[in-house]
Amino acid sequence: MDDFNEPPIHHPAQHLGGRSYAQHADDLILACIFKQLGIEKPSYLDIGAFHPFIISNTYYFYKHGSRGINCEPSPGLIDLFRTWRPYDLNLPYAVAPVRGRVPLFVTKDTDGRDSLLRAQLASDWAVEAIEVEAVTVTDIVNEYCRGDFPDLLSIDIEGFDLAVLQSIQYEVMAPKVIIAEAMPWDNYGPGIRRFLEGAGYFFCFRAINNIIFVHERYRERMF
């Protein structure tokens, strides 16, 4: 039938539902991981959050009662978080290894590829440089979380991911689960994996563009 509409499907065993908001159903994979860890409503720190519910690794959790922090330096985008995710803490900051004022290279179509690295963007794209405030992960966790890292760190900052991951003091504060963008894979994937495995995490899953790690202290709960 050309106009066939799939009926609503529900079964008590569908613990996670069937709706994903992430790019590659990453949020449902993360939900499975947190269910294994026995965490019903994981808190989160979403760095480079982009949009409150489009290609979002954390909106699924927000919809299911979790709360967290979203960092998005692009002015038009952070305003959407204030509208659609009012119970989260929404910070208009870039995140970098050091604190200060930095240039943010903004693409005209706001497709989520704004970056602190101009070389990350195609040379023929229409790009505007604006100055934004940058803070560190340590700043955020100490100031807004009382030094207790949220359960999930989601990071997608267009080529700057590894530098920020390397700036975290894992011996002092560490998320249980990390999802990081690693594309192009050959440029970023192996380096992020080597670093996080050396920082006390094990590789759990690759969701095409993103890689997921779980802290070693939870390995036995996962397998």
C-alpha cells in the first residue's frame, strides 16, 4: 500500500522505546550501556551540543527525565536550548584546554560544523569569525557540578575533541562514559582511542562517526 502507516508498537520488553534523536542511534546505544551500569537517569555534559534535539546525543535522556549541562557557543543555537531544554543548564561557551577569548569560525548554514579551527572547514565555505568565551572542562565541573563529573561526557567540537579530552584531570574527575566524534577516522579515531585507553577507559562501540568508551572500573558490569 502506497500510504501505509505503521501502527504504534509497544511491548513491555521495549525498555528503551524506539525513538532516537542522535545521528546514528548513538543515544539508544548509550541508554543500553547505562542500563547495564544500573543508572536510570544519567547526568550529562554535552560539549558542542549543536541543537536541543536534532543530531543530539543527550535529548533522549532529557526526554526520559535526565538533566545535565549543554555547552554551545554559537549564539543562535544556544537560544534554542533555552527554549526547548529549560530544565538543563545551557552555557554559551566554547570549551578549550585553556580559558580565554577565542575566535569561533561560524558556517552560514549553522549545520553543526562551527569550529575553533578554521582549517577544519572547507576553504570555499562562507565563514564568519566571531569572538566567544572559552572555558575548560575543569572550570565547568568545579563551578557547576561541585567537582563531581556528570555520568556522560558527549563531545563533538569539530577537530578539537582530542585536545579537550587531553585537558581533563581524570585522576581527579572522570565521567563513567564518553562519546566523542572521531571523523575523519584516520585523522582522529586512533589518536582518541589510544589516549582514552591510556586514561583508564576501554573501547566499547563505534557508531560510525562517534566512538564510545566506558571507564575501566565498570568493565565487569558490561561483560
